[in-house]
Amino acid sequence: MIVRTESGPVRLSAAIQRVSAAAIVVSALFITGVRVTSQTPATSPSDQAAAQAGLRSEFIAPGIEHIQITRGYKSEKEGTGPWFINLLRLDLTKARLRMVHAMDEAVGLETVSSMAARYGALAAVNSGYFRTTGTYRGDSVGIEVLNGRLLSEPNNVRAAAGLIERDGTQELIFGHLKFDGQISAGPSTKWHGRLARGYTRKMRVPQARHVIDGLNRPRGDNELIVFTPEFHRTTLTDPNGLELIVRRERIVERRDLKGSSTIPADGYVISVAGPARQWAIEQLRVGTRVKLDLDWWPTETEKQANLWKQAANIIGGGPQLIKNGRVEITNAAEKILPAFVSDFHPRTAIAKPKSGQILLVTVDGRQPGVSAGMSLTMLADLLIEFGAVEAINLDGGGSTTMVIRNKLVNKPSDATGERPVSGAILIFPR
């Protein structure tokens, strides 16, 4: 079927062709009073159905479809809309995703438009949560793994999306991730005694160990934080702690009450304060061999744990929206307030239909008469309408952004326009 757009006729996907006018929307609320975005009359029943739903569709590259929808109507009640929705439907055998961080570091801010242009991406959306102010603005709040390197640990076991590279395609997985990090100091064995004929033997000795509280983020009053080369040139810390410079698994320098240590390219910095600092003073001397053990795993099944080990790129979000084809919003388990679920806000989400395609969705908000925003339940219903069986919420509000061919296609809610964010999901033709 053909839908007329500003740039001429485009063919809707087979999935859209199969649905009836009633099925294009989830509820009568979305159907009533919908503003039509087509500028030319629809001539067939199927064209009229698409026009009534305010729907436009275009394949911007093989396997990359952009769908734009306007629904609802302006009234005194926010629940009537309107809603301005942008959706990218991706076939990962023909398209490719890439997860990136602003400024190519673990801290810092950059607009989605800038990241898309810098990498030459065809399209992009914003990704996970981040610190918006202070010295560490742009630091991810939640797990972030890029190219196999852990940049940020999970936060409150919140929902995450992982990307697995396979021969000629990619696979997206969803789950809730935990983190366990430890640092061990000293040798695990030592030479002990001398036996007959000049032989010696080794015996195991207990190593000094300490929990790693986090990576590449502000240090608390009693925490051990590790700063890796992906973070920034220095740790950006205040001078109220002890920092140990590690190169090739050995401590090469101790800097007490100085802060903002330079991070070596072939190592990392251990930053400690409070009782953790006292442990480090006693156990971590120049020349001491140290080892980091960093691990993350899903709260779900062991089978999923094996899948997550294959994911070289992971971003955190939250809460989960859909599981096994049903709305299942896990905000309580993820320590997210109920109001965040029920209030209307701009939203960004990532989802996977049963077909194996990927959906990236933005819904604008905080703009009366233009787009009201959605609750997370409404967002989940919208994703199910497009076949989603798994989905998580990403950062929204003023961060919600979609860019196609270096052009904003949504309407960000900040008065200043597009907001600098911590990261983006980029889309490329394969």
C-alpha cells in the first residue's frame, strides 16, 4: 500500500499493510480526534486508515524504516494527547547498531546530532541515564560496556540492553544486571622453606582483598573507586583521599591528599577515602602487585549469563517495560518511583519484536498542543502494538532525541533545543 508524504509516495512495510485501521492504534483514545499528517488525500481504504492514524513511513536505507505518527488531540486533559511519535524499525541483517559515549570518554556531554555526524551514522537516538551537573557530568548512571571495556557499573540492578556481534548480524538481549568487583593485592603463593636436594615448594597465602565500589564515577566518603583510561585524562577527584597509580598490574606511585591523578594508558588509578583509605595505606605500597576482578551478570537464568558474556556493548536504562510479550514494568525492583511510571514525559525506548527486528522509539512531551508525552504503561502498549516482546525504557525527558540524516526528526522539550547527553545508539547501513 502507498501512503503520500511531503516527499511523495512511499510504500509501507508488510507488517503495517496487514493491520486493519482499528489495529493501528492500541485503544480508542489514540484513534479519537487524530490529526492527519498526510498532505494529499488518501484514495483507498488502507490509505485512509493510515491517514486517520497520522502515519507516515519511509525506508531511509535497506533494513532501516522510519515511521512517524501523530495521534490524539489537544484538550484541557493531558490524556487526550496529542502525541508525536518517531519509530525506527531495523533489520540487523541489513543495518548495524553501535553504542557510543559522548566525547569518546566515560565522562562528558555531547548532542546526539554531534555524535551521529562525527561517526557518519545514518540515524541515532539518545541512550542511558547520566549525571547532568558537576565535574562528572556525562558520567553514566548505570552499566555501560563499550567494545568489551566496562566504563560504568550497574545501578540498582536496573534493566539493560546488550549487543552481541554475530556473523553478518547482531543480536540484542535484555536483562537486569548485578556487579561484583574486587581488588586483590600481593602474590597468591610464596616460596616456603628448602627441601632435600635444593628443591623449594610453594604454598598459598591469603591475599589482601577489598570490594570495588564503582568505576569512573565520584568517590564517596568510604569508597574504593577505580578510574580506567577510558574515563578521562585525570580522575577529576578532590584532594581528600589517597590515589594509587597502577601500571602493568603493579603500583608505581602513591599520591595522598592530592587528587586528580593522571590515568596511565597501560593501567588505572585506585582512589580511596575513609576506612577504605586506611586499608590501602596498610596493604597497597609502591611495588605491590594488584589484580582487578570485575564481573557483571543477569539476575535471570544461567543461560542468559552466558549470553551476556558475549555482549561486547551494553547500555543501562530502566525500568523494563515488556517481557515475553506482556507489559511488565519493573520500577519497584529497580527502585524507581511510581510517579516516573505514571506521569507523562518525553520517552525513549528500545525493543525487540518476535521477528528479531529492533525498534527504537521516541515520544515527545511537555509541549501542550504539540505532544503531551506518555506514561510508561502507554509507551509499553505502543511498543506491543508494533510487535515488541521485550523492551526497556531509556533516558527521556529533555534527553529524548532522534536524528536521521543529520536532521532532528523529533521535537526535544528543552527550551534551548537539543540537549547534550552522555551517549547515543547509532544506526548504520550494513
